[in-house]
Amino acid sequence: MAKRVGIDKWLFGSTLLLVVLGVVMVFSASAVMAGERFGSPYHFLLRQVSWALAGLAAMAVIMRIDYRRWKHPAVVFSLLGVTTLLLVAVYFVDRSHNTHRWIRLGSFMSFQPSELAKPALIVFLAYFLADRVKSIDDWRHTLLPAVIPSVLFTGLIAMQPDLGTAMVCLAVTAVILYVAGTRLRYFAYSLVPIVPAVLYLIVFVPWRWQRILAFFFPDRDPHGVNWQLAQSLIAVGTGGVTGLGLMEGKQKLFYLPEPHTDFVFANIGEELGLLGASFVVMLFFAFAWRGFRAALRARDNFGRFLACGITATIVLQAFFNISVVLGMLPTKGIPLPLISYGGSSLFVTLASVGILLNITQQTE
């Protein structure tokens, strides 16, 4: 019989610690650069704190809403529709950093629609597959309709261009389909169109191809395409076991590009050392453990798929980000969840964690 218990304190605690650590490290990594560019060392800090407070407030509200309320056609398809409109609308606003990723909300903030695509897909897949587990092998009436939104979102996001987030959307779709019982042969079939498409987007896009070459030949062009990775590895290596101390990092002083965003983990390694970096990894392990535990104990398929999708999205992004910083994967524009600077990513992630925390309160 289902019972209502308190929220998962390990999940809540690891989330809160990651957010607090993220705010501190964003300030440490960006203070000098912000002072140089904007005349105030607190420029990025104030924005990150604002989004963190808004995200924590959203998490506190959502964790009190029964997760089954999300299992309603009006909610699911409204979320899909709004996300699709935003992903299309982003192409009609001015480019930023040579991409169509952000919708500006005045001069103070911006929003990245691709961040909303991940929870929208999770909610849709959980809703659509919850009552179709027994017919999961019906490719025409179950599998094909299930993957259409994922294919649509992936295509729109890849054209921004943002291949990293597009691949995360595909990955979380695969995770939920696997948990729902999809046979492995269907995943093999899906590789037939996916692999050529990804290869095309890599080989025929010069800057992506340069990143691949940089990954396989790390000593090639250290002052050009390999500059960011080289500076990241220098930062991590310089930190040693205990680090140089908070605010004492050197690579953030205009050596490592954008150290407060995708490469904030390099700054953590430099200033907090192996101990601090390992602590961050342990927090993500704790999050993964409690998130998947919630999925196993969920009272229904809808809750199980929601918990799996949310947990997998956050953990996969953390894995990819840390692997890139350490030179284990080619460079991709994927932030470190709950830590990297980025308002829409932080807000949407915390709101999603609110759903996950509500699931932990209702177990079997």
C-alpha cells in the first residue's frame, strides 16, 4: 500500500549543497572577469543568486504538488506546445554568440528554451508510456508516437546549433523507453538514421570537426583549437590534492575561457583540489542513488518514468560535463547541472527536482 513519508533528505541535501557550491564557485570564477567587463565583480553572482532563489522557490512549491497532477492531457500537451513554440520563436530573435539559443527578457535576463525541452519530453514520455507498457513493442501505435516529440525537439535544438543538448534529449528518451521495457533491437534500429545524422553534423561542421581532432590529438595547436582544453587540464592539474584555495585560482584570469559556465569544474579542481572535485562527484552520486531509488519505489509507472527521466537527465549532463573538463570526451556545450552559471538551466533543473522530491514522498 502506498504511504506518504517525508521528502528524501539525501536528495534534498545533495541538491542544496550543489546549488550553494555553485553560487560560490561561479563568483570565484567570474569575479575578475565581471569586474573587467561590467565594472562590478558581482555581476554574474547577483544573477546566479536571483535564479537560484527563484529555482528553490519553484522547487519548494512543486514538491508539494502531487506528481500525478502532471498526468493530465491539458498539462502534457500544453507543455509540449509551449516548448515547441519557444524553440521555433528563438530563430526569430537576434543571434547571441553566433547561435539562436536565447530569448532575451529585457536587459537583465534571458531564457534558453532548450532547457525546457528536457522536462517537457520527460513528462510527455511518462504520460504516454505509463499505460502502454504491455504494448511497448507496438512500433506503429506506441514507439513511433512516443519518439515524434523527441525527434522534433532534437532537430530544432541541433539547428540552433546545440548538438550537446540535442543528444541529451535523445539519451533521456532512450532511458525512459528502456525502463518501459523496449527491446534492445529497436534501439539498434534507431541507430540507422541517428548515426549518419550525427556524423554529418560533426564532419561537415568545421568547428565541430576541429573539436574532434583536438580530442584525438590533444598536443595539436595548443594555442588554437586546443587552448580551452589545455587550460582546463592545467587548472585541474595545478590544484593537486587540496587545491590553491578559494578565489586563488590562476586559470580564470583570462586563460580559461568562460570559467564560470561549462568549465566551472576546472576551477573547482584548481581551487578546491582533488578533495573538492571528489566531493562534487560524490554529491552527484548521492543524487543518482536517491533519484533512481525513488524510481524503483514509485507507486506507478508514471512516477517511475518521471523519476528515471529527471534523474538520468541531471546525472548524464554532469557526467558529460566533467568528462569534457577532464579531456575524456570532446568539448560540448553542456553545463554542469546546479553549479554552472546559467539561469534557465538552474531554474528548470530545480523545478524538475521539485517533482522528483514529491515522488519520494509517495512510495510503496
